[in-house]
Amino acid sequence: MIYAVIDTNVLVSALLTSKSDTATVQVIEAFLNGQIIPLYNEEIINEYEMVLNRPAFHFSEEKVNLYISSIRQKGLLASRIPSNFEFPDSDDAVFYEVALSKEDAYVITGNLKHFPKTPIVVTPAEMIAILSEYITQ
């Protein structure tokens, strides 16, 4: 199993696209079908709710609730492990620090520049490649 914290921008991207083959949609499908176990804490859930419910996005309440309830049901509630990294946006720290709570976990984000340059921080496309390797093993 692959454990990962899914950055909010990945969820937003997946919900905004009309294409079913994008890496962000594939990441969401991977967590919905159990290939990725999402790591989360209440701060992350609160951010998901706040951002996904912004009127500017026009996301249906049903779809937002489906994603969030799926993360809660299929995911793993995790703690933060403090890091010494100076985050450009302090709101991103929780995603990285929750990922640190589980050995070999990832942060999946479309904003690499907001996180430390470490092997655990990957783009959606990189996560799809990791999943492909994991499945073929």
C-alpha cells in the first residue's frame, strides 16, 4: 500500500478538469479504489472543506462531501511530526508534517515549490508512475 497526503490543489484540479485521464483524476481514482491510502488530520479536512466549498469553484456539495467522506473512510488519521523547513506558505506545513508521521508516505502536490525538495514530495504524474511500478512488482 502507498500512503500519501493529498494536497488540496490536487483535489481542486481533479474536480475542475473535464478530462478523465489527467494525473490528478488518476490520483483521486487511486485513492477511491484503495491503491493510495490518504493520510489526513482535522486541519487538512478543514482546509479541504473550506477550499472546495468556495463559491468561485461551483463544486457540488454532493461531490465535495463524497471526496471528504471517502478520505475519512479510506484514509488514516495521522499526527503532525514537526519539521524545521521554512514553508513559503505556512498553511502547507500540515500536509508535509502529516506525511512525516508514516514511514515511506508521500505528499502529492501540484506546487512543488511550496515544499522541501525531498523524495516524498511528488507531483500527481510522479505518483502515477510510482503506482505503476508498485503494481508491477
